[in-house]
Amino acid sequence: MRYMILTLVMLSVGACSGTIDRDHMGMNMSRQGENYVISGRYGPGWSESDIRSEAEAACRARSMRLSRFEGQSYSKARGTQFSAKCSPKH
């Protein structure tokens, strides 16, 4: 039993210390009042303009417009984090 727990701990530590996949892109969209908030991460195979285009497309799919886009600094293990906001078209 102790060996199994130790093995699980070592596997989880090993998984956390790796690097993000070059082609990874994950995006979550949640409703916040009349707006949608988008958050996610991407690997070095994506450019900020690629991600901004994906966020704009997600907003357009809901008949909204992209009203904010922010990218944070790159981390070798976690990639680049970003956030965006979709607002109603006026």
C-alpha cells in the first residue's frame, strides 16, 4: 500500500514538472451576466494573434463581439495564459 501511494505521488510530481505540448490550446467560456468570459492556455506552437482569432470566432458564434483580450507571460510548464471577454453587439 505504501509503495502504491509513493508511486502515485512520484507520477503526479513528474507530470507537473514537464513542459506544455507545443500544439496545446485550451479555452473555457463561461457566462457572466450578459457577457461571456473566456480563459485558457496555449503552447508555443500558437501565436497570440491565432488565439485572439479563436476568441473572436467564439464570440461571433454567440452573436457577440470581443471586447477585451489579455495575454500573460509564458511559462515553460504551463504555456501562455490568456483571458478575454465577449460583450453584446450594440
